[in-house]
Amino acid sequence: MADRSFHSVCRWTFNPGKGGFVPADQRPEWGADFTTVDMIRLTAEKIRPRLPDNVLLGVEMHYDTEYCEKTAADIADALVDSGIHLAMATPGAHSHFAYGGVASLDPDERKAAEDFGTRALELAYGPLRKAWLDDVPPSFILWNGSFGYDIATPAIRTMYRNLKESVAALCRQEESLGGEMFIGFEPKPNEGHPAMLIPTVASAILFWRKLEEEFGISRRKKGVNKEFGHSEMIGLDHVYDTVEELDNDAVVHMHLNSQGYNDGIILGGPGKYDIDHGARINGMNIAIAGLIADAGFARWKGHDMQARAYDSVDQGIDRVVRSILSWEACAAAARELDMKTLMKKLAARNTAGAEDIMRHAVVAAQKHFDDTYAGG
């Protein structure tokens, strides 16, 4: 049995339907009456029994649509009662602030967004504190969905300065509450604006270095929630993203989803919209699993994914199980890689032989998946 492996399930995965060009009521059981407490109980009853014993589960939630002042205490009780933990909290600022959030050039919006983030943080340290896994504290992740613009002007630099000042203040607030959480950006190149501040992993790493230089904010426990799919969307290499993050001690959280193009089966990829498939079995994920294992990463790995537009409730649950088991299968295959032989082939420029080794690893990962998966 492998060491403990920490996987977090996202509250927003359990929705009635995407809407827009596809049905918004495909899964009425997960409609307005389906609460975060219900989601936690479902995770304990329907997902955990189908996973290996070494997998510990956490939950990820947005303030204020998925946890808030009125619901936080009940959510914390449900987490404790179920043996599931708070893995990640995030301000859902994109639901409220359309003109830049804490980076906004509108001072009223900026102040309201700052206050919003403070409330989200205080609840994580307040009523939700008892739901933390003590040796693996949760992350507080800032998605850049509000930090965007659609007009090219010199004022973009002012927005960036606003962002630095506001995030520095948030980090000081977090330190005053205990300094136990890990704070990270989740980069994205677009959505909800055509252009974004913090669009890439490299942008996030540079941001934290500037915050340390200019504001004295320690980079300890600061970094990136690298979402594989966001790098895929613009054709970047999420394997190298991982190298950069590890080299800067900046891996605070991970979202293991995929846009789909990299396994030759699921469609999507660069230039497509955010599809949010679960983790896939492929050579890239085996490489990343090997990298983080070698670096000793032992924190929450999130599954920021959506049920497909045509899925039933049972199929939606099954996709979460498949995503977790797919990653565990990739991790198992990474542990079995003969790195000595792989490096020998690469040193000899025998890249075709190295490709064979990785392809065999993909086959091994699929075998691991088959051995652990039991259909719902």
C-alpha cells in the first residue's frame, strides 16, 4: 500500500447542469436544494467506499455560494462527522465583481472585494478550523477570474499594482490568524475576461517573488494551484510548469483535471473552452506524478471537474471516482519506472527507447486502474 494520498473533491462538481448551450437541469437531484452538507455526505457514502484505504478525502468550496456565515458551522460538523477534511477554500469573487475585483480601478469595487476575501479567510480559520487535517492544512486559493481586463491601456500596470497591494494585505491578515494555510494563485489565460492578470504558472511565481521583494511577504507557503487544463488550453507544457513550481518551492495545491487533448481519446485542447475533464491516464501525468513524488509533495490534489452535460447523478459520481483512481494509477506507474534505464537511454540519445518505456508505463497505469476500479 502506498503512503497516504490526499485528494480533494470540489463542491461545484455536483451541479444540476451547465446551462447555456446544454441543459441546466440534467441532474435535478443536485439542484438548489442540494447543499454543501449533502455533498459531503454523498462523498462519504458514494465515493469514499470505492477508493483505496490510503486515499484521504477533502472538500474544496467557494465563499459565499458554497460556504458562508450561515452555513459554515453545519458544514464543519458534517466534515468532522464524516471524517472528511477542509482541503481548500477560495473566495468566489468572480460571482460578484466584474471589473477587476481586488485589482479594480474602481476604488469601491476594490474595497468590497478585499472585504469579501477577508470574510472567506476568517471563516476558514473560524468555524471551519476544526475540519482541517492538522498535518496537511488547507490551501486558500485565489482564482484570477476577477483579475482581468478587455481594453489595452497603460492603466493595466495600475491594476497589477493594486493586485500586489491587496494580496499583500490578505497575506498579513492570514499571518495574524495563525499563518497555517497555504496561499496560492490559480492561473488562467482567459475567462472571465479576454485578458487576465496572472495568466500562467510563471506569472504566479514571479508575482510572489515581487511580493517578497516589495512588501516583505515571505514566499513560504505561497505559490501556485497549477491546474493542468489551464496550461493545456493555451498549449503550454504542464510537465515543465511542474518543474518550475518545484524549483521555486511553489507547489501549494494541484488541480488534476484535463482539457482532454493529450490522451488521443477525449477531445479538447488548445483554443477550446474550459472543458474540465477529470484526470487522465497518460504519459504526461505519469511524469508529473514522478516529479512530485521525488520532491516529496504530500498535500491536497484537487479534482476540479464537471460531470458531462449528458451525465446522470450516478455517472457524475463515477467520473469523480475514475479521476481519483486514474491519478493513483499514474502515481503507481511512476513509482515503477526504471529511471536508471530511462536516463541511460536518454543519455545515449535513444529517445525512441525512452518513449517505449513511457508507453509501457501508460499500459501499467491502465492495469492499475483496472485492478482498483469497481463500477458504480
